[in-house]
Amino acid sequence: MSGVAEEIAYLDARGLRCPEPVMLLHQHMRKLADGGLLDVVATDPSTQRDIPKFCMFLGHEMLIQDCPEEGLFHFLLRKGQRQN
């Protein structure tokens, strides 16, 4: 373990409804370097389906998907490598 903490970007999509959370997610992921981390919280239940599909389609890694409290959805994502 190197002891170096990775910087984590944050997206608060609470209160937003489909398709806004995924649109904002796309914007935030574009700004991250390959391998960067993005912590996302949302309240729209459709994010439980949409964010994993977004990651699968675009090659990002889902590190955490949980529901820490009723009606709150949490995701930790790692940006995938750009394809040439």
C-alpha cells in the first residue's frame, strides 16, 4: 500500500429525475482522467438500472453500488481507458 490517497470527484444527483442523472454523469466522466474515481449519489430509482448500463456500455468500472438508506442510491465508479 503506497499511502497515497486517490482524489475522488463527486456528483450529487439527488432530486434529479431521468434522464438528468445520467446526462450529468456523462459530463463528469468526460472531465476525469482515465482511472479516475467518481462518487455518485442519487434519489431516482431508475439510476439503479441506468448507471450500471452506462458503465457497461462505455467501459467504466462499477466499484460500489448500494442503497445506504431508503430512497438514496450510491455508486462509486472508475473511469475506463479511452479506446483508440
